[in-house]
Amino acid sequence: MTLVEIARRDVGKRETRANSGFEDKDLQKRMEAVGWQPGWAWCAAIQEVWAWEAYPDKKEAIKGLFVPSAVNTFRNLVKAGYKSSMIPTEGAFVYWQKYQNGSPIWQGHAGVVSKVVSKTEFYSIEGNTNEKGSREGTSVLEKHRFVIPEVDDGLKVIGFITI
């Protein structure tokens, strides 16, 4: 199965209150296997679950690169030699950084590109999101997203990475 097919299997699955776990016990076990702990943000952790399942031969190389911070996960992958791009490709990991008053802050979000519409428009499957598109959420959902060059307040794509 491809990374997108694997991620799509989890669409609709939900967390329990306050990032304390998952309603789907299989997802709970898969998340714990990659080191996720209750209370942690989980958009990057679910990426690691999907990567382990899509690329079992790369499991040891990518183990530990995915951390509770999406921005730091992106940095870890780049530091490990994975190339980033600002153009979406199907099956790439996507990373956003949150901006406040035009300045980047430590928070971010992550997903997997499930469909490319153009160089600036795509769909992604994301954990820890909601129907409104927030980086704070309760579910795995497929979202319609855009690469926006300037962001004053909100999420800005910082890169796409293919493993």
C-alpha cells in the first residue's frame, strides 16, 4: 500500500479527550508503538505510524525523527538528508508553521498530501485536526489546503518532504 492509501484508512478516526488516547484501539496501539504518549500533539506522530507502515525498510532510518512538534519534525527530516520542496506532490509529508502578527512561532501542523490540484493547491490527510481546518483537533481528516506565501496569523507551509 502507498503512504496515501495507508493514511486514508485512518480518516474519520478520533481521539479521546485532551489528546489522552484514541477511540480506535488499533490506532492507539499503532501510535504507542512509535512512542506517542497521552497529552502529546499527534499530527507528526501519526505521520510516523504511516511511514513505518508504508516504508518498513526505512523504519530504522526514520525512527525518532518524528516528534510532538511538527516544526521540529520537519527540521529533523531535513537534517537527516531528506529534501524539502515548496511544491506539493502526492504522497509527500507536508509541514506548516504557525504565525502570529507576521512572525513564526514554535507551533505547527503536519499531514500527508493526498491529491495535488496545482503548485499551490492540494488535499492532505491530517491527524489532530478538525472540520474547520485548525491545527488543534480531534480527528484524522482530509483537508483542502493552499500554499500561501505570506501569512500574518495562521498556518504557513514550510515544506513538503518525500521519504
